[in-house]
Amino acid sequence: MTHSPPLQRQVARHRWSHAELIRVRNTSAMALAATSGATDAIGYLTLGHVFTSAMTGNLVLLGISLGHRNGERAGRVLASLACFMVGAALGARIARSPKADDPVWPSAITRALAIEAVIFVMYAACWWAVGARPDIVAKAVLLGLGAIALGIQSSAMQRFGVGLNTTFLSGSLTTLVGQLATGHRFRETRHHLLLLLGLVCGGAMAALLVIHSPAFAPLIQLIPLAAALAGAVWLGRAGRHVTNERVTNEGVLDAIPTA
């Protein structure tokens, strides 16, 4: 017996629960944090002790450079800041602002991450072309590409609102500690811990490869990003059914929980 199209859609809508989709979303965000941590580790260790996503740290480094009258480092920091802002502007233009009827993973974020992936492929190609000891020009190119890519990621993830930043995680650490200290259940805050673990693990693995097998270091950027994109594509398909169900049955789309 064949089902009518409305019944087929109803079955598809109930295949995955909203909570399951949120878990996939948070795992994808963790993978993006790993890419961020890896890029910062590679940048700091090999490209002149400068960050590519931790702009708070870069502003401190800029102040130190100015205080020590170190024009070369100040130039590198300013270049990273400028490229990050270019990427952030591009990411904001692509991802746009949150909407009341957003699905679990808006397609605009996936488009922004696809552009980020292209930039990281260019980063890897440049890294493999110049070897583990890039000259000053190659360092500038790699630093700029990494900062642009993570600027795009930072702005794109703002589409989710607060709670899923994958590049600057002081807020996640503060929220995690604050909520646990005030009696919130761990289940309500564990996504913050996932993001922090992703950042640390990405940085640690990239640092180990830079020291012991530098040719493979870009893989720690590309593999988590590819995993996040795969999750994004899956969520883009599965999440539409959940969103349609919630809008149809409840009239409005509830705020997406972060647990």
C-alpha cells in the first residue's frame, strides 16, 4: 500500500527528534572549534607567534609589541587583525542574522563554511608547497588565509546567537563555570565543554604534528572542518522536517536549546 504525500512527509518529519539534531549540531560545532585551535597553534608556533582567531590575544600581543617597539611583530599582528575583519565581514554577509523560523542548521552557515573550506585547501596547498619552514612572504600568506577563514567561521556561527562561538571561547568558559556554580544541570551546559575540548584537542594535535611531522599539520584543520561540513549538510536535510513540524504544530519556532 502506498502512502499519500502528506503521510510520507509526516513520517519523514518524525524520523529524527529535535534533541538528536541538536546533538549533531553541537558535535559539528566542536569540530569547528578543533579547526580553530589547530590554526591558532600552527600560526603561533610557525608563523611568528601570532594568533589567527584569538583576537583578544592578538590585541594583547599588539600592545606588547608597541611597548617593546617591535615593529615586525606589530605588523604581523595588524595583518592578522585586518584579515580576520575581512573574513568576519564576508561571513556576516553570507550567513546574515538569525531569523525566527531558522532550522536547526541554516543553509547560509553551510555556504559560509564551504567558502572557509576552500580557503583552508589553499592554506594547505601553500603549506605543502613551501615546506615546514616558510619564508616571510609565505608566512604572511598563510597567516592571512588562516585569519580570513576563521573570521568567516566566527561570523557565520553568530547566526546561532550566543552559545556556539567556535573561535573565541572565553564566554563559553565563563558560562560553563557560572552555570555549574549556580546549580544548573551539566546537561544544560555540556555543549560549552565540548567546544572547549575541541579547541584544546585541535591545538594539541596540531602542535604535535608541527613538532614531529609538520607536513601533516594542515590535516588537523581540514579533517574536522570536513566533518563539520558533513554534519551541516545532513542537518540541512533532516532539520527542515523538524522545523516544519514545529512551525506547523505550534505556530512558532521555539528557541533552539543549547543542551
